[in-house]
Amino acid sequence: MASADLAVAAPVAGGSRAAAFLRRLAGKLGSLLFTLWLVTLLVFFSRFLVPGDPVRFLLRGRRPSPEAVIAITKEYGLDLPPWQQYVNWLAGILHGDFGRSLQYREAVTTVVGGRLPVTLMLVMMSAVLIIVLGLAAGILAAVKRGKAADRFTLMGLTVLSAIPSFVGSIVLIAIFAVELGWFPTFGSGEGFLDTVYHLTLPAIALTIVFVVVVGKVTRSAMVEQFGREHVEVARSRGISSGAVVRRHVFRNSLRPIVTVAGPLIAGLLVATSIVESAFGIAGIGSLLVQSVDRLDFPVVQAIILLVVTAFLVINAIIDILEPLIDPRSAAGEAAR
């Protein structure tokens, strides 16, 4: 009788976990879509709060006739009521049309799309450095907590946290580009290997501040796990230190690490603006700075929407995958 009960209980438990996951997935997707809609409202209508007339920018300081002003205003849809402009803009976005750039007189998708690949390459290179170096520093400090290696690592992370990206860019250019001549000082290169070569210093400059956060969060999470009872039990059973760190300490520390690292990596899209300007890289970061300065609202809106969407999607993915990262949360969902 007991074995029959277990046979029935196993599918029920599996079904409850699957149902809990589907409920979580549906809830997160619904919340993501609703939040994205609110973001479109904020991104679009915020331009009406910014001083400056896009029509004057389009006219480049000229003194045109009233008829020319009316024609340009109508061409860009600026004569419509704000709500109708928003509806047309949102409908265009759903079809992949973000409007026309006021500065380049081209489709926004063309302007942004031409600069997006180099920025994504820079972000991916920086993300790899942040994850590898941040985890390595955090794990070393946690395993050697209270010892010289821990204090040295924390001291190094503290020093790095005080170095802004633009200062790090200047120092890297002065030492490794100008003085030693190991890397170029300008541009993004051509071809995969040449692009990696050109983006090495910018990626390091972009990594400096972010690796500190990942390193400190990793150390803090792992030190907390070292004090848990299950770790002491594992040690008392004679399990090797390396296995204890891998199976019981680091694995249970992944939840706060991933929760922090995910949004940080999405934030690299914005942080690239300083580094790209310093190294003369034609990416979306430098494009955002230029577009804000020149009141190119369609481009600014597209880039901001892209960055915010990256934040929201990454957070949603982390929340959806949380039961896989931390099985304890899955058990809690199934028990509800």
C-alpha cells in the first residue's frame, strides 16, 4: 500500500511543480508586457517636458517661410495631438518602425542598427570579464576569509570602485596605447579579430566599476553560506573542502549573485556612452549622447526603450529561472 501511495504522489508532486512554473511564467510575462507599455508612455511623453523645439533643429537656424514650417511639422507628424502621435509611434514600433532621425534624416532602425553590433560586442566582452573576474575575486575572498588574501582582494576591489570609467579610460589609453603602443586608441576595427583587438581596452575600462559589485556580492553571499548548518554537516561527513564549496556554498549563493549580475550587464548598454566617447567608438552609447545634445528625439526614444527593455527582459528571465537556480524557491512555489 505504501509503494502505491508513493507512485501516486510522485506524479502529483511533479504536476504541482509544473503548474507552479506555468503560473509563474504567465504572471511574469503579463507583468513584463504591462511594464513595457508603461515604459512606452513615459519614454514618449517625456519629450514634451524637454525644452527645445525639434522643428527649429530641423530648420538648422534658418528663417523659413510659415509654409515651410507647416510642411516640416506635417512631414514628421508634429502637428498631430500628443495622444495621436503616441498611437502612431507605438503602432510603428510594433511593426519595427521607430520613425525618422531628425539629425540623420534616415530611419531610426537604420541609424541605431548600424551602431548596435559594435556596442553589443563591447558589452559581451565586458560581461565575460565582469563575470569571470568578479566571481574569481569573490570566491577567493570568501574561501580565504579573514586571511591576507581576503584583505588584499577587498582592498583591491575598494580601490577599483573609486575609479570612474572615464578616468580608467584615460589611464588605459595613456599607458597601454600611447606609452606602450600595445593597443589602438581610436575606432572599433574591421572584422571579428580586429574588432576584439580594438575593443579590449574599452572593455577593460567598462569592467572596472562593475566587477567590484559582482566580487563583493559573491563574497558576501558565500560567507553567509559558510556559516549555515548544512555546510558544517557536510564537513563533518568528511566531504572535501572543494566539494563543499562547489555543491553547498557556491551553488546556494547563485541566487543573489545572478540577481545582481543580470541587471548590471543590462546596464552596460548605458555605461558604454562614456567609454565609447573616450575611445572614439561609433556605438549606441556615443549616439545617445549626440542625440540628446541635438534634440534627436526619435533616436533617444529608441535607445532608451532598447535599454529599458533589456533591463526588464533580463530581470524577467532571472525570475522565471529562479526555481532552477535555487531549488528551494521551487519547493516553496509548489507548496502554495
